[in-house]
Amino acid sequence: MVTLQPAGETSLRVSAPMISLVTIAIVLRIIARVTTTSGFAVEEALIILAACLFYSHQGLSLACVFLLELGTYTH
């Protein structure tokens, strides 16, 4: 296994908890909306859209970190 450089290691340490935090927050919000009488609104759709964009950004960032670490990405 390739040893990550400090920047890649930091990126991984920050990304994993943030992805988990976003997922937990969205799940809790959906559970709260389902269990209460208030229904889904436009805000939920926008939150899910923002989460999808966040997940794709984090995925691309982590992919770049690992590609650079493995030496398969050339600029």
C-alpha cells in the first residue's frame, strides 16, 4: 500500500467524517419530516441536491489524491 503524503492524509481524515456527518444529518432530517405532520418541502429537495453535489466533489477530490499518490495521474 502506498503511504499517503501529509496533504492526502489530511484530505482523507477530513473527508470521511464530513461525509458521515452529512449523511447522518440528512437521514435525521428525513426521519423528523416523516414522523411529524409537516411534509416534505422544497428545502429537502435542495438539501438532497446539495448533498449529491458534495458527495461528487468529495469523490473526485479523493480520487485525485489517490491517483496522484499512486503515480497514475500525469499533468
